[in-house]
Amino acid sequence: MSAAFDGSGYRRRVLAALRARTPVDTADPFLIADLDPRREHTDSEVAAQLARVVAFLQRERNSAKYAALATELVRRRGEWETPLLDGDLRIRLQARVLDARRSGDAERLAKLDGYLVTLRDRFGGIPASRIAGLRRLATAAGVSDPEFDARLAREKVLPDGDQGGAAPLAPEVRSQIRQRLEDLRVLRGGDLVGTASLWDFLGVAPDAGPQRIRAAWESVAAGNARRPHDREKTLTADLLAMVRSRLIESDPAPYTAGLSADVADELRPAVEEHVVLDGELTAVAYEGLVRAALAAGRGLGTEQVKSVIIGIARDLGAAVSTGGAVDYVLCPGCGRPEPVGGSTTCRYCDTQLYTDCPACGSLTEAAAVTCRRCGYSLRQVRAAGDALTVVRQALEDGRPRAARDGLSRVRAALAAAGPAAGNSAAQAADELDSLVRAALAATEAGWRALAEERATLRPDAAVERARWLVARAADVPGPDGRLPAEVLGELTAEQAVIRRRVEAARALSSDQQEAALVAVLATAADSHDALAALAALPLQPPTDLTSVLADDAVLLRWRPSASAGPVSYRVERIVVDPGSGQVDRRALGTTGATELADSGAPAWRTVRHEVTALSGERQSRPVSTAPLIAVRDIADLRAEATPTGVRLTWRPSGPADTVTIERMVDPESTVTTPPRRARVTGSSFLDPDVLPGVGYHYRAFVEYVDVDGNAARTAGAQAEFGVVTRPRPVTDLLAGAEHDQIALRWTARTGAQVRVYAVAVPVDAAAGAAGVIGVSGGIGVSGVPGVGPTIAGVGSGPLALLGPEGTEVPLAELLPPLRLVGASRHGQLRDAAVQRDHGASELIYVPVTVVGEIGIIGRSVRHRLAAPPVGPPAAPAPPMSPMSPMSPLSPIDHSSGRVASPPIGRAPLPAVSPGTQPVVIDVTPAPTPTPTAPASPMPVQAPVPVPVAPVPPMPVPSPATALIEPRRSAPSGVPGIPHPAEPLMASARVDADLAGVAPATGAYRVPAGPPTVGMPGPATAGMPGPATVGMPGPATAGMPGPATVGMPGPETVGMPGPATVDMPVTEISGAGGDAGPQQARPGATPPEWRPDVAAAAAAAPPPSQPTGQVVIPDLNGLTSVSYSVAKAGWRRRTLRVQVRSTGPVPRLVLVARPGEEPPTTPAEGQVLAELQAASDAGSWTMEVTLEGAQLPWGIRLLPVVTPDGPALWVDHPEDVQLVIR
């Protein structure tokens, strides 16, 4: 035999198995070749193994035992060798062999399992004396020893009656243990099952391991520790001590052997009696002794009792007739045995004999300590179930704390039972745990709610809460440590006091009952008795019910009911069908407020509303509103261009399908057409009659008949199309000094941004000219106001490239020396960057209207900066009259170098704090002056002729003077007095001292809006531009515009453009001087300072005032009025105007007009409110309700000008702040 081949193993594994089969089977070639079919083998490995097997079989033909089998296998070699040599056949054969082997193994193992089941059902396990016979049967069935051992390991092995030779405990020890168990049985009401032995006391099987025994002992000890002190607790503690000493700390086999010895001692006399009398132990006697031993409850099973009886008979040498195999089951109620397989209930006490094991689910004896199949303790499982029942009962009884304590016992019982308790018991414990937690959380929330109800004076709710706590959490104390029953008693007593107070209130008169019941409710808000008594009294209805339309809804408001107590209001809408007269009444809801918005009112239907007061079960009579029509206005009006015209679209406003369209041409357009109106149906309209480049304003609204039968219309919606985008240039820029800043002002146009640029004129250039300070009469090609190209080279100077008024210049080309002052959309700026350290005495301001990246040049203005006084200090000046030579309105003596005193009081333009945004300022007109000589006002449309004197030839000035008009030298006699008077401007001082010549008064009227300043053609080269008569800026109330007289230059008889001022103009000449102009002398030295001459000139009496001069009021006495606009109220439906004044004011009116453009005169809108004239300074508040207003509105506060009223300034907020939406 080859050294690599195990012949002995082959004989045992292969030849012995094949020899047992008859005839020889070659269906499993892997068995014959001794190959493992579960592994993969290569062809070479298979061929080598086959060669070794064949060689061994050849040699084995000579053996005595396997010669015939070896010869047969060699002869049939091709049947089992050929399939293994072919790889594909070997793979298919491998799968088939594995299936067959698994089937064969299952059959052999099934036969062994049958043997084990038979013994298990009969003895409750596998008796140790039967294991050797079972092994022989398994070997005969083809089961190997490892397979048999694996099967036997899963079974319960029962020890024989002699306990493996262990000596039993001493009789006195066994008697002591038995006596304690019998005493405990009596205390437990005859519990035979739980007191038969220490094993039954613990609830474990006799073959349990040490860990299982210790866990059972700890469980019983924990339960006994929670018991009250009594006899059962003492006996249990004694038995636990015996368990610890006999079963845990010692070998438990002697105690188990002692149980058999006790039964043998009890049965030996009865067995001897039957042997002596009958000569043998008959079957009847045998079964009787078994039943008696089982009924005695000594802790042994049926097989153990039978072993004890057979052992006693063997000792006596008597034969035993057992008859048929009969097994017994003990009744858990009375402890009597019943035959297995008979009735499932005890024939003595009708108790169920069997139960399902919670661990394995098999049917087992109800009285068994452990399950016969899985071996787990049924008693501990029953203990866990009983604990779960206690927890459930505690929850049902409203004792969550007791249930929580019971859960701890459930956890201990489940731990002692182990897996025998099953998943269902563990899941039940988890569910009960969640229920207990929820009950405790609800109890805690209930105590908090009870405290809140008592704090909020709701005794009835508190009583109900306390009753709930008594029913659901009787054993949980509150925050103060008192139980719910105690708190309920206190609340019940308080409720009785409230009932007595209610009864006393009912005995009062009807007019006193409500006050008394309300007083009760003040301390017991939810008292059912007080509320019921109050419900019997009548309830007052709401008052002053009004309904207005607001935001496509009907807004209802009312005053609350006069009744005391909590009152709510039910609102109903009533719609009457005009055709059928059917009334549709719909409830809108109940509210505790005093207003409600009905946004679901049917459009264009006449509706009214009823409001009823409710208080508990009481209700008042309904109050109804006046009928109104639920108007729906046009929304989302849009205008878009189409090939055939302008198409308007809008969102319909309801059943009303007739819409009125109004069209107006934008005022900024170059054409004018009358407004047009059209009525259309649907939600669109096409306007084909439109002109390119013309702006149109569309307004769409709905006309209807109101409830009184009068024609009415909605506010409608607006849209614009094709509005001219190129704004007009600014032509009315004004400049005025205020402290250390220059205030700039012009008429703002909607949406137009205006930038203002400044350029300085050097001192040497200004000294040689006597130009007009203010707004020039024309613009030369150089862009300098009032000055033509007077120097060599046309277009020289800092503004030479800007071009005339209206010229479009790229903003990027406006570079230094031009300085950007700022940009504004509101018609006002401040120049705080004025500097005199560069030698400049005048500034030229140029307005530029911004259109994208292009600027449109406007009409510029020149402003002369005030110079410090030259010469000796002046004496203190006497009090000045409004027109004294040195008053704020006195002319400035430029020839002598003296500057008039700074203004006293308010400046012509109000000051603006640094960092704030300038606002538009209006000034009310001053009282009409009384003419001292007849005046002939010039017609409005007639050009104003300006008398001028012939101009002698003048030398060409230096280039530095190209931007300034030539100055006029003072005549001899009184220094510093020019012959022609300088114009009186709002933005500059008069340029000469009048030296006693007061201006004459004359009739004038102020235009309503900013006039258009006439502008002649370009001036003749080398000569100053012609003068302009009129007001350069918008009209200012309380201060007449300046009259600009002629300046040196060619005589201009007519002025293009409409005249702007209806005021006579008279030439003014200096006192005692020549009226003609004087030739300028460049480089001439100014006359020296002569105080005597100046004093004589100041004291000289004024001559007669020329006709046509006007009296200019004192600016120091002007009143400043400012105001702010805001929306107030809870729903911001009230317009609140705060007015402040620094002095007396005339009557002020708040004017509004629809749209987003504030009015400028009272005639443009409707007066909302007014303030009467006041003689002192103060502040006032004007409030106007916006209920039912069709917003947006444009508003403005305007003064009512009267001849005898005070003059004032009005500081208006920005236009965007004057639009109410």
C-alpha cells in the first residue's frame, strides 16, 4: 500500500459502508474514490487518487473480509471511474451526489430524532441509562458518533435514581428543609407546585447551571425584600439561606439525591406490604404507588418515582409488573396526577392541565416548574406575567406611581426568567413602560394646568382638573406635596362660596344684577352659575356701525356693546337679488374685535351687513349697515405699442364690463390735443390715433350708479406711453448766500435729475467789470451769462465749449475747471465747498439736466462772493430800517470796497443742516404795497422795453475779464453810488448803495407759477449781453422778483418769448449824478475812504420815489412753516400732518388730488382740512381719515394769501413723501 494512502481509513469509511448495502451500489463514485464532493479537484488529482484506490482494491482482493466486495468494484471499475475522469461529467455528478447525500443524511438523522422524541415524551428527557442503547441504534442506522453526540447535546439528560453515586444529605437537614417548605405551602394556600422542593421554590430545573440558579435566587430575594414584614417573608428568607448554602455554595447533587431518599423512605413500607402479601409488585399496585408519590409533591417526576419504586422492589428481591407505559401530569390546582393523553382539564378541580411555553411555544404541563422541551422556568415566566398584570391594574386604577414601582419588579422577573419569558413579555413590559411614562407626564401637565387655572381665576375648570387627577393620578402628589383628593376638597369648598354669591346677586334688582354678576366673574371667570345668570339678562347691541370700501373689501367698524362681560360679535352679509328679490344671508364669522373686512362681497352688488353682539348664550338685536355697492376697480392697466396703435390691457373688476378710457397728452410733449374719452367693453382697448414722439397719459375707470341713483366712478388706474424722454433744460436757477454756503434752487420736474457745476471767476477779472449779479438776460455762444465773446477769439474761457442753452454735452467731457456741486431731483442743492483762497470773487453756476450719459445745458447764474471790509473799522451802526443804506436789502458798494452788513434774522432761503437732503421751498406773497404814484402795469404779453444809454467805445478787457460784464465807475460827489440802479434779486444783494434814494412803490402781482424767462438772441461781439426784465425763477410769495434794468450794450426793444411780470419798470438814476453810463477805466484806483461824505450821504433826505419801484419787505420778519406727513392708526388708515411755525401764519389748507403728483395750487385739487390763521408760533396736528379713499393721492400744504396776511416761507417735504398710497 502506498504510504500516501490510508488503507485502514478507506476500509472504515468506504468498504464498511458499501458492504452494508446489498447489492453493491456504484451510484456514488465519489464515495468509492474517497473524494470529497464538496471540494473542487483538478483532473490530475482525480487521476492520481483513482490510481491509488484501484491499486488498493487489487491488493484487497486477497483479504478475507472484503475480497468479494473488492473484486466486484474492480470488475465494475468503468462505472465509477469513467465519470470522474471526465471534467464535465464530474461536475454534473458532483451536484447529484451532494443532493443524494443530503437526502440520505436527513433520513438517518430523522430516524435518530424519532428515538429521542420517544424517550423525551415518556421521561421528560433522555435518561442517562438509555444513552448507550441509543448510540447502538444510531450506528445501525448509519449515523456517525459525531452526529449522534451533536443530537444528544440538544437534549435534556435525566440522571438515574442514584444521582450518579452522590450521597444524599443527612436526614435531619432534609427534614428541616421539608418542614420550611410545608410551612410556606400552608401560607400560600396549599401551593404544591411552588413548594415541592428547593428547585420548585426557585423555579428552575435540577440540572440548571450555577449562573441560572444564582439569577433565580437574586430574583426571589429582591421580591422578598419588597414584601412587608410577616411570617411568609421570614420563611422565604430561611429558604433562601438554605438555597445559598445547599445549591449555590455547595454541590446541588446531594440535595437532589436526598429528594429520592425521602420518597424511598415514604414508599418502602407500602412496597414491602405488596411484596409480602402478593409475592410481587403488581401493575395496579405499581401505578398506585406512582400516583401516590406524585400527589405527595416531593419534587420528583414520574420517571424518577418509577425508578425509586423499581429500586425498592429490587432491594426486596420482588418482581415488578409495570403493565403499559403510563405517564402522568400533575394538576396545578389540587396537585393530583392525571394520565397523559386523557383530558386536558383536571377531573377533580377543572383546572387546565397544560399551557403553552412562552419560550418555545410548545404545549407543556401547567404544574411543571420548567418546560419539558426547552427547560426554561415556567414559574418565573408566570411571576413576570403576574407582575405585568399588577402594573396594568395599577394603571387602570389611576395609580401611575404604583405602576412605575411594579415595572421594576417586572424587569427583575423578566431577568430571572431569561429567554423563557419570550419576546411577547418583553414587548408588553416596554409598552407598559411607555404607558406609565405617558401617565406620569400627563399627571405633571395636569398639575401645571391646575395651577394655571387657579391663577387665572377659573374655579370650575380647576375643579374638573382636580377630579381628573383623582381619577387618573390618585397617588401622585402635587408641587406642594398634597394629593389630588385633598386639593379637590379645597376647590369644592371654594366653588360652594361662589354659588352663594351668585344666589345673592340674583336676589338684586335687574339693573344691579349685571354689575353683581360681573363682580363674581371677576374672581371666577368661568363660573357656570354666574354665566347662566348673566345669560338671562338682555345684551346691549353694538353702536355706530359703519361700512366703507377699502382695497376691494367692505370694512366694517362699530363701537363695542355697553354690556359688561366678555362680548363677541357675529357678522352676516345680506345680498338682495334685484331681479327676484331673494335674500342671500351668509354668516361671515364671529370676532372679538370691533372691525371686520369682508373681502368676499360680490362685486357690483348691493350689500349690507348685520352685526349681533354675543355673550355666552345671550345675543343682542342685530344692527344693520346702510346698503352700498361692492365696487371693484380696474387693476393692472398696461399700455404697449402695436403696429396699429397703443393697446391698453387690464384685469377685469367683476361683472361690470363697461370701462371708460380717458387720454391726455403729456404736458412735456411738443403738441397739444384735447382730452379724449371712450367707453369699451372687455379687458382691452386699441388707440389708433397716436403720434410718434408724443407722450400720452391713459386713465381707465368704471362708471356706475350708486345706491342713491347718482352717477359715480371709481378711482381707476393710470398708464403712460411714449412720454417724452428728453427733459427741458433748467432756465430758472437761483443762487443765494446763507451763512457759509450757497443755496441753489430751481423748479424741479418729475423724474429729472439735475447736476449743477460751478466755475470761479478770478478777482482781477471781476474787478474790472460791473456785471449784473443774478440771472442773466441771455447766453452768449460762450455759455457765460450776459456776456458775449468780448475777447479775442470766440469761445475762449472756462465755459466756451458748453454751448448755448439746450446744448447736449457728454457728461464725461465736463472736466475741471468745472466743479460738480451735486445732483438732485428735488430742485434744491447747497454748495458748501465755496473757497476764496484762489482769488475768486464770483462764481458761475451752470445747471445740467442728466439724460443717460448726456447732459442738457441750462441757463447759468452768477453769484458774487462777499469780500471782507476794506478801510478803517466802522462805528457802531444805528438801528436800521428795512430800506436803510446798510440794511440786509441795501445795495453793495463795489467801487469803494465796502460790503453791506450780513443779514439779520432768516436768510432768503432757509438753512439746511449738514447731512440733510434739501427740500423744495415756497414763499407766500407779501401784502400788496400801496403805490405812492400812479403806475401803469405793463400788459402780460407785451415785451418790456428797457431804456439804455449810449455806450462810448470801450477798451478790450484782458482775457481774465471775458466772463464778467464791465463795471460802472461811481460818479463824483458821493462815492460808491452807480447811476443806474442794480437789479434787486432774491439770490443776490443790490450792487450799489442808494445813498438815501428809496425805491418807489408800485402795483405788482405775482404770477401763479414759474414764468419762462425771455431770452434774446446772441449779443453783439465785444459788447455785453442785453438785460432781461422779469423774474428768473419761480414766483416766491412774500418777495417780488427782481427788476433787471438795462446794462451797457446795444439797445434791445423787444424780447422774444412771453413776458413774465406785469410790473412797471422805471429807470433809476443816482442822486446828483449823470444818468448815462460811464466808461470803464481798467486799472483805476478806487477812491479813498471818506467817513464824512458817507455820513452826509446817509443823513441826506431821500428824494421823491420814482414811479414803478416797489417796496421790498424785510426778510427778517418772515415766518417759516414746515410740516411732515405720515400714516397713523392701528390699520394706518389715518393721514396725520404735523405743522410747525416760527411766527404768525395765515390760514393753511391741505390740498389733495388723485394720482402721484402733489398739487401746487389749491385749484389743482380738493381741500381735505384747514388750519385757521394764528398770531403766534406753535405746532398743530391735522388728521384726515383714509377710509374709502381711492389712493394714491398727492397732497400739499398751501397758504391762503390775503392782502393783510403775514408773509412766510413754507418748507415742503420731498414729492415722494407727499404721495399717499
